[in-house]
Amino acid sequence: MSLSANRIGDAGELAAVGPLARPPVSKYDRLIARAKQVPPARMIVAHPCDDSSLRGVVEGAEAGLIKPVLVGPAAKISAVAHLARFDISRFEIVDAAHSEEAAAKAVDLIRQNKGDLLMKGSLHTDELMREVASSKTGLRTARRISHVFIMDVPTYSETLFITDAAINIFPDRDVKRDIVQNAIDLFTEVGLGTPRVAILSAVETVTSKIPSTIEAAALCKMADRGQITGGILDGPLAFDNAIDPEAARIKGIKSEVAGRAQILVVPDLEAGNMLAKNLSFMAKADSAGLVLGARVPIVLTSRADSVRSRLASCAAAVLYSHAHRSKLAMPAA
């Protein structure tokens, strides 16, 4: 998938807006700077009823990334804002009695085209995703819903995507196809170029004793046949030879992906969750992320998220949504 000439195609080219036009120092700063160059998106926020979730909304709005619509108990939201000294006077509030009603109303607002993005507040993820995934009133598309972690690892030069470590527990091959495509689409739409995608397993050779190696090989062949588009795939690859050039060299692996991966596709949720948390706690990586495959991107906030992580999640969602709307607005050839 080639990017249009007017789109910024490499993270290093994301323009700065600071003094003397110096580039931002972190991967997330570059992402946020890029998002500030497009119009703010209308974000529907489900049940932002604690300090942490409301803080993420306020920060996103103050950065000029989003125009929030808060859905939940109006009195409780106002009380939390007053206690934390947040100014939410500019935000629209849609009253809902409790978290389940807030989730249902938030999803319905998206269905009515009254919002571009959806954000989880202080309700349980299952409550929101149950409404999102409803076959009758939800936000399902033909694409499988999946999650992508956007990791800023200090010791790695690339912005690193990990998928799926939050939604699909033991995905089969067809689900993995959508997981890979969702991640590729996000990578390209936020302006990072054509991604190098590593399909991970425990080893880099195909063996019937490890089913994930066979699935990795099948996914690469699907990319060869145009069933997965927009990225450069290789697999199976072990984690070391996916991200370390020297490890790939020692193993004699020669590909555009080995040692330089930008998207890591894990065999299952358990492996992905442990990998993402390992990077966060052992390598001090920042972790942002989105749920994709629904009608709109969904930001799942966490109490442990840093300010930069929250803003990076919002920025990625804004860029993805803007690119998608721009495509829909383009006249047919």
C-alpha cells in the first residue's frame, strides 16, 4: 500500500512545532505533534467518573486533539471535576444513570454519527466492549475487533506495535489475518509508512510441533497472495531475531523484517500480554493503545497510564479517524 505524496511517511519526518523547529524528542511526541496538525476529533467518553479517566479527557482536549462528549451520571462527573479542579464547562454531558447505561448511550451516539472516536472511562472494559460487540446495536464491521499496543521502548529505535494482547485470547488463522491487517492499517494511517511485520513464535523455523510456526508461515503466504496488504511480513520469527539485527545475522536470517520489526504479531493473548508488560516494567517502555475493527477506533484507558501514554492513544485515534474520514470523502475514481 503506497502512501499519498502529501502524507508524512516516516516517524523521523513528523514535523515539530517547537522552538527553532527542533524535532520532538520521543516517539510519542512526534505522534502527538502530527495529530495536532489535523482537526480535533469528536470523542464520546463512556462513564468518566474518576480522576484518572477524566484527567485523560481534559488533557486530550487541552492539547487540542479531541472535543469530548461525556456520557455518564452528570452529577458524579461534575463532582469529580470539581474535586480535581478540572474545567469541564466546555464539554457536553449526556446524562446516564449508571455505567451500563453510559456504555449503551455512548455506543448509540457513535451509531448516530455523533462521534468520531470512543473512549473508555472508569467502567469495566467488558461493560463497554459488550455494547461495542453487540450484533444488533453495536459497532461491529466485517473486520474482527482487535487491540494494538503502541510501545515507546527507550532502547529500541522504532515505534513498536504489539498485537493482539488484550482482546482475542486464542485467535485462529482467519482472526489473525484481521489482527495483522488492523495493525498495518493503524501504522500506515498514523503516518509511519509501510510497516515491517514479524509474526512471532518460539523459533524461526516451521515445525508441526509448534502450531504457531505454521500459522506464521500461512499468514506470510496470505500476504503474498494479497489477502493481507500494506505491510512487509516475515515469520515465524523468534523475538530476538525479530528485533535484534545481530541475532538475525547469527541465525542466518535475511529479510527486510528480521532484526528491524515494527509490528510484532503474537501467537495468543497470553504471550502478547506478558511481552507488553515485560517491556513496560523491565525496559521502562511507555504503552499506549487502541481497539480497532469497530466502526471507530476505541481508546481503552488505564489508571496506570502516564500523561504521555494517554495523549499518545488519543493522538493515534485522531490520526486514524482523520485518515479514514478523508478516504471516505474522496470522490470515486
